[in-house]
Amino acid sequence: MSRVVLFGAYAPSLIRFRAPLLRALVAAGHEVVAVADPEHGDRVRDQLRSLGVSWLPVSLDRNRIRPVRDLALVARLRGMLRELHPDRLITYTLKPNVYGGWAARAEGVPSAAMITGLGSVFMGGGWRARIAGSMLRRACRHHQRIFLQNPEDRADLLRQGIIEDPSKVVMTAGSGVDLEAFPSRELPERPVFLMLARLLVAKGVRDYLEAAELVKAACPDAVLRIAGMEDPGSGGVPMSLLREYEARGCIEYLGELEDVGPALAECTTFVLPSYYGEGTPRSALEAMAVGRPIITTESRGCRETVPDGGNGILVPPRSPGRLAEAMIVLSRDAGLRGRMGRESRRLAETRFDADVVARDILDALDL
């Protein structure tokens, strides 16, 4: 038996995104400690305990680089590793991947990183991308395995020298989707579109709002919904803009959903017009598992969820008009929605099963 520490930034993601991996680690006989920022930690502690996983909060600023605080974070992580003496540290998201890797190297703890997309920092270029790349490069020199989710990320990270040893790279089918948590659901008759995402420009929120106005003009019976967490930082879409489109009858804003299952069950098509730098978007995989057609962009990561067009429609990024055209096609054709929805479920079962992804990760780490 090994002691394994799983370190992420946002506590609820330990349950929503990593529960199959945690279950697989426990089932394999390992002692597992989950680490994340304490915000919302109270609501995940009992859920982790039910999985047989211990909870350890570690404070960090998830969305900002603050040199003094971040150096203090590395010191806290080193202390945590000295106290726990884990056999393996597994990290995901940028700060845990970087600072977890630094701390693991300093304490001689084997580590692995899951890079679930390059996000806005790397995709935006400039000095921020160069600094982040240099920091991640240093961490990747220690990480023994680096899990990636799409070929573009692999090519870029190798080309830029952020990952210097290609033998460390292990490709996975995204983070997978829990097929039991997201069972297939019957399609409603009325066309209902749903977007689930942080309210960021790069996630395509503005494009969705503009497309919604066009769709409502062509198909008045269509319902267009959006749910997600407001992001007050750079690149966020102001809530006032959503309220404006809502007041005009173009969209329904559902707020931030703790449980997205009911919203997915009530929709007939999932929409994600992102050009954010996704790994393989988990929200789209969840919609696929429920049996929903996917409309997304021809962008890295997103295109992985519509591999041959059989389960959805790919549109160019930053193209509200083309997005609206695809939505209108599916709004008017219930038969096409049904065929694409069934293909989505088939792909979820055969390609994106989270239990299979978890087993691949454990095998790559000899756990």
C-alpha cells in the first residue's frame, strides 16, 4: 500500500472531477489524502470521507500570481510533505502543478502532474505566458509523469521545451466522465440549449449571448440557458451583460450550479463556444454521457468531443453567426438531435469512461 496525496486548487473539483480517480486509488488499497484550498472545503469533507479519503486544507490564491504568498505556499507544501511522507504526489491545475512540483522536488517525493488544458495564461502569449512556462518547466523536470488531454497541448509543451522529456507524457481521454453519475436521459421535445462555463470571454460567453439573440429571432420556441460562476478577474463577462440579454428574453441565467445534472437532463443540446485553451472540456463530456448533441468550436480540446461530427457540430471560434446557424439547425430537427445524442452517449461509454481513465493513470504510475 502507498500513501498518495492528490493536490488541486478548488476543493469541490475533488468530488466533481476527481471522484473516479480517488475511488480507484482507494480500491487499489492506497491511503489517499486530498489537498485543496479550504474555501468550500466543509461541503466536500464528508463526501471525501465517504470515499475513504482524508481531507487536508492548504490555503492558496487560485487565480493570481503573488510572489511572496506563493513562496509561502511552497514552504507550506514542503511542510505538508514532510509531515505526511507520501509515496506519491499527484497534482492538477496550474498552481498545484507548479508549486507542488517544486515542493516535491525539494522534499524528494515522486510526483506527477495532470495538465487539463493550457488556459488563458498560455494561450494569451506575452510575458505572462513566458513566466508561467518557465515556472512549469522547472516543475516538469521533477514530475515523473505528465498527463495531457489533447495533441495540440502535447505538441506546444514539447516545442516550447516546457516538457523536455517526451517519454514522461501520457495521453488520456480527458479526465473522463462518471457514467453512473451522469446516466443517459430522454430528450425533451422542446429545443432547449444549455451552456455551462465560467463566465469568461474566452469561454465564448459573449458569442453565446449574441447567437442567442439570432436563434430566438429564427426559432421563438427555443429556450437558451447559461449557467456558471461569475469571474470578476481579467477576461470576465460582467453580470450586467447577462442580465441585459435576460431582460430582452434571449437567455435564462441559472446561476452557479452545484449539481449540473438536472440542467443537463432538461436540455436538448449542449453548447460550448470556447477558445480558452481547453484540455478536453469536462462539461461537454458530462453532456455527452447524458446523451446530448454537442455544439462546440474547432479549437484545441473542444474538437476532441466531436471527433467525426456524428454527435454534434463544430463551428469556428469567435463566430456568433455560425454558432447561431448550428443551433438553428438542431432547433428545427428533433430527429437529428436524437441521432447525435445517441452517438454522444456511445462515445462517452467507449472513449471517455472515467473509470478507464483512472485505471490508465494508475497503471502509468505503477499504483
